[in-house]
Amino acid sequence: MTYKVMLIDDDVPMLKLLQQMIDWEQLQLKIVAATYSSVKAVHLFQQTAPDIVITDIGLPQTNGIELVKQFLCIKPELRAIFLTCHEDFNYATQALKLQADDYLIKDQLTPEQLQQSLLKSLRLLQQQSSSVSVQPSSYNQQLFKQGLIQRVLDETNVDEMLKYASSIGVNWNHPWFMLSHVHVQYASYDEHYLQQSLSLIYYAIHNIAEELAKTYEGITPFLREQHLVIVYNYNVNLADNNVLNFNSYLLTLKERVAKFMRLNVVSVTITDKLQLKQLSACYHSLLRHKYEFYVGESMVIDDRQQGMRPTWQPLLEGELDHYKLELRQALDRHDVDGIQHVLANMERSFRERPVDPHVLMHELQVCLRELAIAASIRIDEAEAIYDYMEQARTLADVLKLAERLLTAIALLNGKQDKQRRDSLAGNNEPKLQQIQCFIEQHLADSVTSIDIANYLYLNPSYFSRYFKRMTGSNFTDYVHQYKVNIASQKLKTSGQTLEQIALALGYSDRTYFSKVFKKYMGVTPSEYKNKYS
């Protein structure tokens, strides 16, 4: 029997070294996945269901120990081997609590050590399989179901799909189907969970959906990347109201997810009579077009010919500008109620004149990034909120996320204003205007905190601490944001080339300038200029 191995290490050369260090096939082992990212590791684990995980402990975002804890919730029989550069006893004791098979120091690792650890894991796996006789695990069943939904989406021959479905216990005996997509509302998700846990949370929601499906005949939930697909197979007869039955399932699912997971979910459902071969096209259309964007948490399409032809209005040039101005004024006043009022007006306006959701979200993100730069405030969670907005399925969810970000900026800005007034009153500390004046006078230079500290006759370390306390960001970030704000205005109004603008702002390398600009604005300078040209 061949066992499956997954490798995780944020040091890519180390990943390659591990793959080359021993003869894996000789040990009856196969490497089924290797990744440098803890976020990708979750997806790969669900896809490949490895028997052994070899992981670095010091991973960014989610460390290796926390990652293995999550994996064990999915597959309790998993064996784990930890690698680390840290000779830290605390790490070792945590690993032992997880019943890890070994704890190896990367700098001292030899092929013999790795092989001995793997042999130990293999011995324990074989003891588990010989001591317990079980049916195929629920995780393996999920892999079979993934195979089924993939066949549906690949539009495999209908007879072959039905035969495969039957072989894994999914009996699609009736001629007609309904289809629903279920997505998390990210504003509710952001209140309770970390971004890197999203895949595991979806797995938990899928478990709720599966358990509920046992009480509804013909309903099969499938887990896809960051959404659920619910397929309902039924026969038309006078005794059953199939649409009511499917809607009852979806409503109960939402209630249970809200109760057990504290999450709101949104669904879009086709209740029109579908044939098996039509599911693929409908699935992709639902995923792409976000029909439910202006409708709300539950949308039903009872006529796919009419209901699946979105007629979005074009987003007019400068349509967001007056909202941006009002939001800027509310931020300057630290006015949270004002922010909510502007966003409520925006929601009403776009419900009356719906534009393409993808276009609206992109432009709204650009608007929010500009407001954050103008406020000289850096919010650590901002990038996660932008990611959630990209995936959000409803306008209400998008604007709730925007409100959360803007409120954080307003409150932090207000707090920092007070701190600045308190700290600067009656003393000789430099004011922000002095610092901005120095930056303005040296726009074409690469200004560092040491330069400004020398200009103000301050110790550089003291100045860095003081500046972070005064503005909430480090000096390098502040300068980049300051210059990017100037660059964005020049791209809108001047006829200068990107090279001229970059050089005037102290960026001699256009590629580096583009990278910095995109970091703070979410788009490249070329994309930004094309938008306003």
C-alpha cells in the first residue's frame, strides 16, 4: 500500500530539498502536495487527503502547529512530523501534545533522520489500520463527491455521470434537477473568524448541509472553493411541491448556520426544471454574474431563460466622485453616522440603477484606497476587507464591509488627532506640518526617517517611535502614501508620462514605482491613468 505525503514549508528551496533527500517510492510513499503557503495548504489538504504531513512550524499567517490542529479535526488518523529552525522547547511540547511523530531541526536534518521519522509514521499508520476495521472515511466520501460534481461541471456523458453517482451512493433516479449556490456573507464572517480559516469554516458549513440533507430526499450538497453547491433531484407529481421543499431546506440550512456558526449566508437558486446536462452551464452562470447582488440574501430564478439575462447599467464616469467627497468630509469630522448616511444613499441609488457588480466593486475599492491614503491611516485588516469585498455576493455585504473599514479609519483618525493635540500642546515636539513640508521640499529624493530626524535635530530611534505614535504608521509607509496620493492626482490631471511622474517623486525605477502604487491603490499606475484619461 502506498501512503500519501504532504510537504509544507515557506522556504521553497527547503521544499525541493525534502523532495530530493530520500527515495520516497522505496518507502512506499508518494508526495501528493507541496506548498509554501499555509492558506494553500488547507485547500490542498482537502483535495488530496494525505496520510502524513511534514510541515515547518514557523509559517506566516497560520503556524504549522495550528495548521495540524485544523487538519486533525478533518482527519484524526493523520500523522504529523514538524520541521523548524527554532530549537525551542515550547514548540516541541506543543507538538508532543498533538502526538506528533517527530520534531526535527531543519539545519541539522539528514536523510537518515527524515527516513527514520517517516518509518515511525508508517508503523503507526499500519497499526491504526490493522487494529480498527472501518468503512471508507467520510473524508474519502467527500473526495468521491468532488469527483462527481467535477464530472457534472466537465459535462461528462450523462450515463457515465449517473453510473458514477450510483457507485458512491448518490441516487439521481429522477429526470429533473434544481440548483442553488450558497455563499457566506463576509461582513458576518469578519466579525468572528480569521481570513485564513475560511476554507475550514466552509467545510463545517458543508457538514451542516450534509446532515440536514439526510432528512430531505433527493438533495445533495457539494463543497466547492469558497461556496456550496446544492443539487436537488426530483420528479414532477401533484402530491409534492418540489419548489417549496427545496426552499424549506435552504431556509433551514441558513437558520442552522446562523445558530451554530454565527454566520449569515446568501443563496441564489434556479427552481426551473433542469436536465442533468444543463447543470454545468447554469452553475458557471450563477457563479459569474452575481444575479443576487441587488436582490439580497435569497434569490430565486424560476425561469432561467428570462432570469439569467442580467441587464446592468453602465457606471457613469465620475459617478462615485460625489460619494467619495462626502465620505472624505465625514472622515475629516470623524463622523461615523455621516459615513453610514452616505453609504445608505449609495445603496439606494445603485438598487434603483444597478450596474455590473464587478465594475462597481472595483471602483469602490479604488475609492476606499484613495480615502485611506488621504487620511494617512493604515488599517492592518484593510487587505482582508478588500478581499472579502471582491468575493461578496450582495451589495449590502459590500457596503457593510466598506462601512467597517471607513469607521475604523474615522475612529483611529479621531483618536490620533486627540493624541497629537495632547502630546504637542505646550512642548517643542515637531508638528506634522513641518514633516510634510520637508517631504514636499524633497519629493524627488528618497527621504528616510534618518533624514527627517537629522533635519529636526532628533535621535532617529526616538523620531521613529514618536512618528508612529503620532500618525499610526511608520515613516516609510507614510512617505509612500503621501507620494502615491500626489501621483494619483498627477495621473488624473497632468499630461506627464509615468516615468516623469515617478522620477519627480524620487522613484528612479518605473517597475518599483508601479509596485508601490499598486500596493496602496489596488491598481497599477497605467490602469489608474486609463480610467481617468
